[in-house]
Amino acid sequence: MRIRETTQERETPTSLQQQQQQQQQQQQQQQQQHKQQQQQQQHNSSSSSSSSNNNHEIIALPSACLLLFRAAAESAAAAVAATAAAAATAGTAAAAAAAAATAAAAAAAAATAAAQTAAAPAAAQQQQQQQQQQQQPRDKTSALSLSPAVPSSSRISSNTISSSSSSSTSSSSSNGSGNSNSSSSSSSNLHV
């Protein structure tokens, strides 16, 4: 019996050591697996983070392009608006200049009409004076044309007395407007 116990005692430590070694190996394996898992997770996380960063960069590039295009479009629209405003200002200035020219022409026409209106009485007076001056010689001529009856001839021959007398009267009048009236009358008397 004693021998068996000793063999069992001898076997027991060896078995215990083997079990401990196995446990240690298992623990080491578990630790290695855990480390491997951690490394794998870290690698996965780093790769995912890098991929997400890359995705952010890829997304950021089109958004930056869009911002640039938007800024260019806004600047072009502002330039077009400024050009339109300048054109409108130039059109307004041209319209104002045309209106000023029209007003100046109207003022000149009014001044000319006023001058003609002011000169009209003087011209009428001058015309009336000319008509009077033209009428005065005509009146003198008509006054001189009136002459009394004078004996034209008298002759005595062979106890015969013959006499003849003639008279003529003419008159003309003019009113200065181009209308003239003339009348003449003649009479002759013969006595033997």
C-alpha cells in the first residue's frame, strides 16, 4: 500500500505540472489571440478611419469645386448687373440730352415767334407808310388832270363867224390797295 501511495504522490505532481503547463499555454494562446484580435481591431479601425478620411476628402473635393463654380457664377452675375446698370445710366443720360435739345429747340422757336410778333406792327406801319407815299403822287396826278374848258379855235372869214369849243374832263382815283376808278366825259359845241 505504501508503494502505491508513493507512486500516486509521484504521479500527482507531474500531472499537476502538466495541467498547469497546459493552462499556461492556453492562457498564452488566449493572450496571443486577444492581442491578435486587438491588433486586428486596431488595423480595422485604422483602415476604416483612413477610408472614411479618404471619403471625406473625396466628398470635400466636389464641394470645393461647387463653391468655386458658385463664386464664379456670382461674380459673373454681378458683372452683368453692373454692365446693365451702366447701360441704363448711359441711356438715361442720352434721353436727358435729347430732352434738353428738344427744349432748346422749342425755346428758340418761341423766341423766333416772339420776334416775328414784335416786328409785325412795325412792318405793318412801314407798309402803310409806303402805301400812303404811293397814293400821294396819284392824287396829285388826278388833280392836275382836271382842266377848265378853253376855246380851241376861232375863225372869221367872209363875214362868217364860226367858233367851236371843246372841253374834256377826266378824273381818276386810287385807294392804295390796287383798285382804281377812272371816268372821262367830253362835249363839243359848234356854233356858226
